[in-house]
Amino acid sequence: MAVGKKHKEAKAKVDRSRLYQLDEALQLLKETAHANFDETVDLAVRLGVDPRKADQMVRGAVVLPNGLGKSVRVVVFAKGEKAQEATAAGADFVGAEDLVEKIKGGWFDFDTAIATPDMMGTVGKIGKLLGPRGLMPNPKVGTVTFDVGRAVQEAKSGKIEYRVEKAGIVHAPVGKVSFDADKLQGNILALMDALIKAKPSAAKGTYLKKVSISSTMGPGINLDIPALQALVK
């Protein structure tokens, strides 16, 4: 019941009818985080797009300047020199057919998968296992590439993928509650910049409809969109 009481107290601090400036929202976010662990900070953006239409799909990747505050486990499907390059860059697991067999056996102890283009025929055999978990390498987000060293370093330093859901919302982590407010702001603005640049030409009307931040267990805090856009610029 204590958690319920804390959550009610946290919700009471947030004015749901108000749109907050980003600095105010981040201060409030820290005040309303009440879990006994370092909560993840999430950004939710409702976009004026219809994701069912191919020309209105919004997806991509962005490197958060201040990382995510957690270690990212990276696997790389590569052979020969590219496998050595991946290992040198800090990949946690590197392999080819052996790695595919391991995953077929039910092993998913990783957060990001990268593959060289020549390995995609092999990786495709486990597409039905990787796809639903959001782990399938994809050239659109830079995880199918011959530049595996760079891809590994970006993944390790806080590269995140974003994709609009059926309801037209993008959810993405932007750090931890323990981060300094300026670091969280830097990550939020980097993601917002990427989303604005990813606006499909087919999207009509208002593109950014609602933006909110929340911690894992905390209430959502709605942001003032024009003020946020001014910071991005």
C-alpha cells in the first residue's frame, strides 16, 4: 500500500491541465520519482501521422549525447576482418552461423544486434525470433553496415532506435532519474530534433500533438511544445 500512497502523492504534484517548460518538468520529474531504484526517464511523443500508411511511418535511430546510464550488450554477425573489427570495438558477442544457432536455441542475452550486409541471408533465418523482440538488424537505423566498429561504438555510447506505434506514439528512453537535469535535457532535445527531421512529407496538419516525460513509476508530465521546439532550434 505504501507504493500506492507514494504514487498518489507524486500524481498530486503534477497539474494535468498544465503544459510545463522543460526545465520545470525535469525538476518535477525528479521530485515525483519515488521508486527504490534508479528509474528510467521516458519520452512519449504523439505524432500527427497514420502509421498504417507506409509513407507516414516514422522510424530511425539517434545517438543520445549523454548515453542511457546502462551498459548495452551488443552482438555482431560478421566474419573475418569485420568480426575482428567488431571485437576490437567492444562487441560483447561476435559470430556467424554459430551465433544464429545459439539464438535458435533460445539465447537472447543482448540488447542490440548488428550485422554486415553479407550476413543478412544467414541472419534472416532467425528473423521471426529477432523481429518481435525489436532486435532484427536494419539498414534504416544503421545496424546493417560494413562499418561495424562505428556501429558498435554508437550502440555502446547510447544509440537508441525509435519507431512510431499503431496509435501514432513514439516511446523512447532518454536516461535515468539520477542524471543531471542538463544531461536529460540534452538527450531529450537530441531525440526531439531527430523526430522533427523525420517528419514524413505525407503527414498533414499538426505533426507534434503531445509530448510528455515520465519516470518508470512516476506520473506523466506534459510539455509545452512550442517552447520545446524553440530549444531544439
